[in-house]
Amino acid sequence: MLTDEQKVKIEENKRQALLRRERARVSLASAPSNESFSSSIHKDRIRKLNENASDGTKTYVLYWMQSSHRATNNEALEFAVERANIFQKPLIVAFALTCEYPDANERHFRFMLSGLIDVRTGLSERNIPFLLVVKNKGVDKVSHTDAIVDLAKNAVEVVTDCGYLRILRKWREDVANAISIAMTEIETDVVVPVFAHLRARPNLDTSAASFRSWCLPKSYEHTNNYPDLVPIKEKWTTSDAELARVCAIECCCTNSGGNFSFVMDGNIVLNGNNEKNSNNKVNIINVNDLLFHLKANHGLKETPNIPPNCDAYHVGGELEALRKFRTFLDPTTVLKNYGEHRNDCARGLQSHLAPYIHYGQISVLHIAKRSRKLASMHKEDEKIQKSIDVFLDELIIRRELGIQLVVKKKDTYDTYEALPTWAINSLEKHKEERTTKYSYEDLANSKTDDPLWNAAQNELRITGKMHNYTRMFWGKKVVEWHKCSKTAFAVLMKLNDTYSLDGRDPNSFTGVGWIFGLNDKPFPEAPVMGEVRRMSINGCKKRFGKSIEAYIERWNGNANKGGRQSTLSSMFLKKQKT
């Protein structure tokens, strides 16, 4: 009989074999032509975060991975490898983890850590060590970024990927200001570099149409500038375990004392500078073990109010992201009908890529390039052309419109004050026509008198995602159910950030903002919502008919069983797909 540890190892070996095959498939499929490919990263993606010089006498180049959790199609990683090769130094990739990230909980960490396991495997195949740095529980005087500052003391220079939210920008600024060596930021998770856009168009785009006219032509230019896989020249001669020990102890013996734990390529955990703890092991291959360790020792919060056995809906990682993308791009199934029927919540015509994009587990450049290649192969198929056009508009225009809001309104992007003045005034004018109908707890637990709203919240609570069309309805009803629209805004933000896998994201902020009129137009004035667009369950039923009933039955009928389909809805969905 096999032990549990042996079973875990066998399953992990199978997973990594699949991942290697998938990476091989991607590298062949996305290999750029000689005509269009350049090994250098596009200059618009490169941004110096300080004016310090590199120090070629130090031991290694450090890539601080924070936003782009992938080992392929990662411009920041390839830039770091190029820099390491120039200085003839080895490369370390470090990820700094804090369990204190706002509204983050076990659901988010499970998804993220699954992706980091894939990163570890992909980097090890290139002889690049991966170091996971975790801030210890109860440490108030330091930030997890202090570990990166300490690791930088032995580094030639620091390379990092780009984050746009206020907290992510502060992390990078803090590190850049605290170190004495050069630090460079690479934009890795957009098609069109945002800071180039900021220089060209400093004023805020208030509609997708105006943003599209500038962004869409630029997207073709950047899609053709694809990162190459750069071989690392200098490799570590010490074992990964010894490297982890040396790096961790050096780091902790400088400024940080015993404030951090270090997990290195398998199961070595070092707590502070106490070498007696070097045998304290956590199996990083097993996400459950690592999550248990984080909850017990680092203050990770559990996800509230979710049924058991929900984790299989969306498993994190580069492998899963590539699988989902390949499934979506099948021109005979999902993609064929995406353009026409994507808003039908019972048809399942979604890419499901949003969480993977949020954590940088798949490259948006890879998505755009492969999608446009497929479009060129099906020029005579109007359905395929329409589907890809709609999909890329959502991926590039809508998504990056949200990012530019975050960059240009850096102090207010996640607040009620970021909404257009006409919308705020109109909602305020009609506030007496609204009453606060439900508490936050009622909403979080799907306890309203609207079956469609309950179904949408159940889908979010169970799976960590919600169909885009029902998300719009979900948000509009919360506004109707609150006398104070500012409170409604805060409630929607809290629900989204707590339960959605891709909460705490520019797309989330603009998605919630749209509910209140952001990037939308005024409509003829009406009761309750004023000039802000309304949605109703009757309108949804009129548009989609039985699909709405199937959706309601699926998510309300089995809300506490992990959202399993009932026989009726299962039959209906099968019929719809055929």
C-alpha cells in the first residue's frame, strides 16, 4: 500500500509531466518568426525605478517576482536572464509573500500557491532557483519587502515586474528607495505598456470608444514583440537546499532578525537566523500542507461562508491556464458561439481566464498573439472573426481601460469619488426612493428575495467567479437595495474582493464602477436609479428565457453542495451546448 506522501508524489510527477509537455507545445506554437522577432524586450516595457548603478562585484542578479507568476512568456524573467548573462552571474527568483494583503484569504492563496508550484518547476528546468519568502505572524515593524531589500545586498541589480495598484506601487517604490543598486521594472501583464500610454495620453479616457481608437493600433505593434526564451549561462554549483540556507541566513543576519521564513525548492524552511530550525520542513509540493503552515504560523485568514469541496472549480497554475485557453480557442466548440451567445449565463461560453490573468499565470501577449493567429487561419468564418474580435476587445481594450484608470487616478480609483459627477448627483437625487433592504451578512450568504441575485452570489461564493452578465445584474440590485449609494459601492467592493479570485484588481474596480455609471453614458431619468443604467430579472428572462431558469436552478438548488448541477439543469446545459 502506498503512503499518502507517495501518492502525493506520484500525482505531482504526473502534473509536472503534463506541464512540461504543455510548455513544449507553447514554445513551438508561439515561436516567433525571424522577420518579426527581436530578443530584446520592447523599450516601452522597461522603466528604471531608481538612478543607482549595478554592482558587478556582487553574487547574483535578483528577479523579484510579484505580479507575473509564470516561467514562460515572461518579459521580466527573460530581461533578468539577459542581465545575468551580461554580468556573467547566476540568477535568483524570489517571491515575497504576506498574509496581510487586504481582503486576501485562503481561497486566493490556494490559487496563487498552485501557480507558484508551477513556477518553481519551470524555473528548476532552466537551472534557476526559486525562493519563497514569507513574513512571519505577529511581526509589525517590518514589511515582507524588507526581505527583498536584504536579498538585494548580495545582488548585482534587481529586476521586477509591474504592479499598478496603490499598494503594489508602494512596495516597489519602497524597495527601489531602500537599495543601493539599480532596480528595473518590466511591464509584463498588458499588451500595450501603460506608462507609454500615460506619456502619450495623460488625460483620463472616459469611454471605451475613445481609448480603443488609440490602444487597438498599438496592440498590433506590441503583439509582434514577443519574449524569447533566453538560456541562462551561469548556473549555481551548490545544491538548492544549501543555496536557500545561505541566502536566508545572510538575509536575516542583516536587518530582519527572525521576521521571515524561507521556502526553497521543495521543503526547506528557515525561520530567522536560527540554524536549529533548518530542519523544519513544509512540503511546498502539497498546497494543503503549505496552506496549513501559513494559517498556523503566518496569520492567513480562512475564506468565510463557502461550502466544502469548492476548490476544484478553478485550480491555479500555468498548466491550468494554458489548458483553459486551448479549450476556449477550439473553433468547433466555445469560440464558435462566443461572439453571439457569450452573455447567456447557462451556455458556459467563457474563457475563465480572468483569475489566471490576475495572478500573471498566463501572458496576455500570448493570448492575443495566439488568438490573432487563429483569426488569420479562419478568415472566411464570420462567427470566428466576431468571437475573436469581441474577446480581444475585452482582453485588451476593456481590461487596459481599467488599468489606465488605476494609474491616472492613483489616489481615488477604488473609491466612490472616482465615479462620474453626473452619476453621483443622479443617485443622490433619487436616494429617498431607495431603502436599505439587506445587511452585508444577508448578501454574503445569498439571503434575498431575488432568486437570480441569490444564484449569482452563490456562483461567486462557491466558485470564486461569476458570469459577466449576471455580475452586472448582481451589482445593479445592490445599488437599488441601499439608500446610500456610497455604502452600496463599499458593499460591492467588499463582496467582490472577498469572494472573487480576481478581486483586488483594476478590472474589479472598473467593473464595480460601471455599475454606478463609470465608463457608461447617462440614460433617460427613471425612478430609483436616476440616469444610471438599470437591470431587472424580468429583463433578463425576456432576453434569455429558460437559460435564466437553468442558471437559477443550478446555483440555488445545490448552493451548499459545491454548486453541483441538478438533473434538469444538467440536461438543459447539455442541450444548449449541442
